Amino acid sequence: MTIIRRFTALILAVGLVGTAAAQDGKLKIATIDMQQLFKEYHRTNEAQKQINVERARIQKENNERLARIRELDTELQNMRKQLDDPSISDSKKQTVYRDWQMKQNEGIALDRERREFLQRRNQALNEKMVQRMKGILEEIRKLGEEQAKAEDYDYVFDKSGLSTSQVPFLLYTKDATDITAVLLKTLNKDAPPESEVTEEEAPAAEGGE
């Protein structure tokens, strides 16, 4: 989803900086893969499933509204045939024409309401989704910071972060320790068995449209 990709790209581009000072003049550096942590964290999968349920509910109501509009369209077509039928009297055609205008206006109003409903509900869902993902990313960031302090790292860099030109911020680090697996194990220690994240269900945490 584009809105998630845009948001995570912004958050993930910011590396974590440890506060410990190097004792022997040599920096102690670690790296993490925020995109992997985000995708494989069980809370991300749970949030995505809830969002999919809400999106399906919106689509269901939209389909119901569309069904009524299509019924009106069918009625309008039948009325149009009556208006074109030379065997029907002029007085009858006038009555049919008035009904046709009323139903046409009703259809226009219903379609406008449907579009406004769809835009309003999708916008609200997108905002809710961004807030959920923001909370998850902040939780991961805090865990990474705690791990950095506990292990006395001077710097922790996000190796998945990309610049605006889609070039990795971190091109090379000497003697850096990747702590992604450690963090992922901690994040998913209380995950229920059915919360395993799949590639299809996890929202993309990458830049671009």
C-alpha cells in the first residue's frame, strides 16, 4: 500500500544512534534491517489483517450501493424504451418522462453519496493504518535503542534505509554486528502460532509509488 510505503520509507531512513562512548577509541557498531523487522513482526501481520477486514467491509457496503444504482439504471433504460415506443400515447409518455427524470436525479444523488462515502471511509482507514504502522515502527525503534544501550554500541545503523535517490544510506561498515535476528526473536517471543507473517500479507516497507 502506497501510504504505508511512504511512511515507512521516511521512518526507516533514520538510523538509530547509541549513546555509549567508546572506551578504547574503537567504535562499536551494529546494524539492523528495519524493513525485515517490520515485515516479520507478528503485530504488523495482525494489524494488516484487521485493516483488510475493515477494507472488505467498506467494499461490501460500496457494492450494495452500486447494486441499487444499477437497479435504477435498468429502470431508466426500460422507461427510455417506453418513451421511444410510438404505440404509447403522449400523455402516458409525459408521465413516464417525469418518472424518468426523478429516477435519474435519484441515481445521480445516490452515486454522488456513494463516491463521497468511499472517499471518506478510505481516507479514515488510511489515517488509522498510518497511525498503527507508526506505533509499530516506534516500538521497534525503542527496542533497538534499548538493545544498543545494553550491548554498549556506539552506533546502530538501519541497513535497509534508502536515500531519496533510492541509494542505501549505509554502503559499508567494518566489523559491524547485525542484531536484526536478536531483535526479531524478542519482538515475536509472545506471538501466537497463527500470527506468522507471510510475504503476501505483510505491507511493504519500502519507498516509491
